[in-house]
Amino acid sequence: MSGEAQVMANHRVHVVPVVLALANPPWQRDVWLDPSEFENIDHVFHTLFDDFCDADEPERYLGISLRTEEEVTLMRALGVALNAAAAEAPHDTDAEYLQASAWPEVVAIAGRLAQVMVSNDLRLLSCGQQAWVSNCVTTPTHSSERARTSTDHHHR
């Protein structure tokens, strides 16, 4: 694995699970609201805004923790939604975040981003690192684009 691929893997091993957790309300309630657990909304913000990405300016993490422009766009939208939820959490508690009117948008965007990130990672595994750079990155990642593309091929 190249040095760049190793950096990407090291960042994504932190970012992808956090995005998946944001897309999973039962996990949030079971884990984040349990004081004996390490993971909480603080961990989410540190991972996505400080340590492994910057959800306010995700463009500079393209090629580091984000693979595609689609991931960058969705990460920026997730940052906006998380900041909106933070504005509704005056005491910065996990329970306040989960009750914020902006929280369903956080969950929805995180779900879309999680699907794209996992699809991109699985495509990388199936194509191999070198193929990712040349071919796999041009394959549509959004399910509706894949469906339209595969449908177009079937009707010719």
C-alpha cells in the first residue's frame, strides 16, 4: 500500500464509523446517552471537525479522508447540519443534540454520506488500489446514477 493510501486508510478508519453512527439513531441513544461509553457527540465533533477532517471546509481533505467530490459535498452539508444542531444545544449535551429540530437532517445527510463512503471503499477493494485511480473513481457512486446507468445498458 502506498503512503497516500495508508494516510487515507488511517483517516477513514475514524471518519466512516462516526458517519455511520450519525446515521443510526438507535446507536446514538444506546451509546451516546450511556455515560459509561467513550463515544459521544464530542467524539463526533473532534473526528469530523478537528482530528481527521474539517466538515466546515472539507475540500482540503479530498484525497486524505474523502475520496470524491460527492463525499466532499455531503461532508460540507453534514457540517452545516451539525452546526445547526449545535446552535440548539445551549448546554452542549448529547440529549440536547438528539432532540434538536435539526437532528433529523443530520441523520439523513449522514445516511447518504455513509452509503457513498462505504460504496467507494468497497469499490476500492473490488477494483484494487491502482484501478481506483484510473477507472473506479469514474463509476457513479449514487445508487440512482448506477440504476440509470445499468438500465441504459439493458435497453440498448
